[in-house]
Amino acid sequence: MSVKINLLDWRQALRDARKKQFVSLMGLASVASAGLVILGILVVSEAIDHQGARNDYLKQQIAETEKKIKEIEDLERTKASLLARMRVIEQLQASRSATVHFFDEMVNTLPDGITLNAIKQVGTNVNIDGVADSNGRVSTYMKNFEASEWFADPRLIVIATNTRDKQPKGAFTLQVKNLTQATAKEKGGEAE
């Protein structure tokens, strides 16, 4: 029978076992830390790529929106141009009928016994030169202008009586305001 004696220090063996365990845990922690760092880098990289893709999408949408805004501005300019043309055409239409109304109303307001020699318009003022059989005819002419919706504010500027002929005739100058364009616009607007 032989007896075996263990001369190794059991504490040293325990220390060596703990040291191996510590080193292996440190290695495992290092590997886990490196894995977490790599995972973090991958997650951040993916987030950056995702945000980059979103930024590219937003840039594309902004470019398309700016293009549409430019098209809308071009359409607005075209619309404004067309509206301006339409206003000019409407004004021409109104003034065309206004001229007809002007002369029609001149004839309608003219009483018997008056002959017109000249009609001159400056702005809205119309100067009328004519000859009347009597002053009463001029007065009637002025009353007809006051009753007209196309003329307003008749004023007698000059009246001169000529007694050379057997019948006295009075030359007169009359001024009246022309409302035909304003009235034609109103009537044109009501008709539309």
C-alpha cells in the first residue's frame, strides 16, 4: 500500500482556478462588449442610412413642389394677362355700345325747332353748338337732358339772338356731362 501525499497547495489551485475563471469571464465580457459596439455601430449606421433616404425623398418632394409652384405662378401670370385682356375687350364692347347710345340719346333729346351745328366732347363734358327758333326750345332741350339717364348737368354757356331774318333765331352753346360709358357698363353688367 502506498500512500500518496498531495504537497500542492490547495489555495494556489483555487487561486489558479479563479484566475482562469476571471480571465474567461473577461474574455467573454470583451467579446460581448465588442459585439454590443458593433451592433450599436450597425444600428446607428442603419438609422443614418434611413434618415439619408428620408432626406433624399424630402428633397425630391421639395423639388417637385417647387416645380409645381413655378407652374402655378406661370398660370397665375397667364390668368392675370387673360383677365386684363378680357377687361380691355369688355371696355371696348361697352364703349362701342356707348357711342350708339350717345348719338341715339342726342337725337331723342332734341326737340323740334333746334338745329345742331357742332358737337365736341372733352373727357365727359360735351359742348353742343346749335341754333334754336326760340329760347324756350333751348330750355326744353336742357330739360330733356336732365330727364335722360345718359346725360346730366346741362348748362347753358352762351345764347345770342339774331334778328336779321323775319323770325328771330338764337345761337346757343350748351354743355352737358356724358354718362353713356358709365351707364353702358352698368347696363352691360346687369345683362350678364
